[in-house]
Amino acid sequence: MTKIKKIAVFTSGGDAPGMNAAVRAVVRTASYHNLEAFGIYRGYEGMIDGRIKPIAARDVGNIIQRGGTILKTARSMRFKTPEGRKQAYENLKEAGIDALVAIGGDGTFTGAQVFSQEYNIPIVGLPGTIDNDIYGTDYTIGFDTAINTAIEAVDKIRDTADSHSRLFFVEVMGRHSGYIALHTGIGSGAGCIFLPEYDTPLDELVDVLKKANDRDKMFNMVIVAEGNRSGNAMEIANRLNEKYDGYESKVTILGHMQRGGAPSCRDRVLASRLGYHAIEVLLKGESNVALGIINDELCLTPFQEAISQAKKPKSSMLEMARILSM
């Protein structure tokens, strides 16, 4: 056991459903071990501005079901500078903080790695991002809720697509990661899926549509990740309309609705497990690591590995989606 007495938790980068459940677990596990817990508001920006406040077990009641983050979040350019990190450290030192729990994505972990190395402060990271693109964990906090939100929207679009025999392009979030698009596409029975990690030629989509037309399939759904290599949903739809006029094409962009809403049960459980283990890991002397769950077991991955190793959807899953959409 280390001499850690005060622990601070913060959320950083894009918000994700389940972050509040993780904060709750961190605070209540810290309380169980007779540690003082603090919340840092607005991530690294708040750390620089000294927005560090005590947070008790009762303060995190009735938040497990809430989306977003009660600690708020922000992206911080100042923290990327030595001066900004120095000010952040001085504020933590003044508050007596001994260790940190950082909840966020690769940008959050990158900042945590540099900060931990510069000032030798123990930090563990919890993967909180709807993109599911963090190496060292099967799933990230927020991913399950995001794909369920997307699926619900696509199911409703399918009703009008079926009624009017239209082709719908649905754009989901994922600038660099296709996990949301892949899972949404499989779960909704989409005819074609466009991911940032793999090239999907337009001719392949045309072939899918022609085969569907031969089978008298009256509608089709195409799922596009916003960061797809071939362009966004609108660009692909426009190019298709120039090349193939077999369908009336419509485009729907789901946008930030995928980040909001009450977290799913799976995200609440995942966040609770990771938040609980964050305190346990810190008290055992571990630091500069990201926590994750692989094959239902807790895994520790050094920050450097978590942010440098690529994690992308399996091509076999994409092939399965193609076969099942026939």
C-alpha cells in the first residue's frame, strides 16, 4: 500500500455516456479506503485554473443513470505547453493531491503520460470514448450506448426507407475509427458499410445495389463513418447519383446525438468496474497505465502502448456484414 491519501478524478476530451458511473465508482471506492476524493472540473483546463473541489460519496448519488459528465469536460491547448502543466501541478500540490484518475480517450492519455513522467505523479486512465478506439480494452465507456442510439435511429429511418423504396445513407460518428459504423451496420442489416480503416470502392456499392434490385429488394441502407476514406455520406451519395440512378438517395447525419442520453447497462457496469479497479490499482503502486477489460478480465496497458498501438475493426467482421446483407 502506498501513502496515497488524496485522489482527484477528472473527465477530459469528448464526453461519453457512462463517465458519471465511472466518477461515482472512483469516489465511492476511495471513500471505502478512507481516502479523500476530489473532482477536477473541466479536465486539464480546470486543473490549470485550479478548479479542484472535494467530492464525497453522497455527492455522486443519483448520477449513475445520467449521460454527459457532472465534472464537465474541455479540450486544453494550454496543457500541451510546459507552462500549463507546471501551473496544473502547482494547483494539485497546493490541494495535496497524491494521485489522479483520468477518464477520456487517447488525447487524455497522452497528456497523462507526459504529466506523470514530468512530475512523477501516479495516474491511471479509464478509456472513456464512444469511438472504442483505445488499445488495451475490448470496449470503451460510452461505445455500447452510442451504437444503441445509432441503431434506434437507423431502425426508424428504415421504416420510411421501406415505405418509399429509397436508398438511405446514414452517417455516424467516427473520424478515425469505424467501430460505431461497423456495429451499427451489422446490427441494422445495412447493405454496405464505409469505414475509415478500409477502402470500399464505389463500384462495390453499385454492385450491391444492382444485386439487390435483381432480388426485388425495395430499399437499402448504407452506413458511413464520418471519417471514411472515400468521403462523408453526402459526398458518396452525390457520386452514386451521378453513376447509378436506380434509387432515390437520401442522407441522414446522426451527429452528436450519439454522445448523449442515459448510458446502457453495459456501459454502467463497465464504468463501475474500471472506476473501482482504478483505486485498487493506485493503492498497489501502479501508475502511468490505462485500465481495460479484455475477455472479461482486468488489463493494465502502459499509456505509451495504449496511445501508440492501433486498434481497428477486424476485416472478417466487415466480410461477415457483406455476406449477411445479401
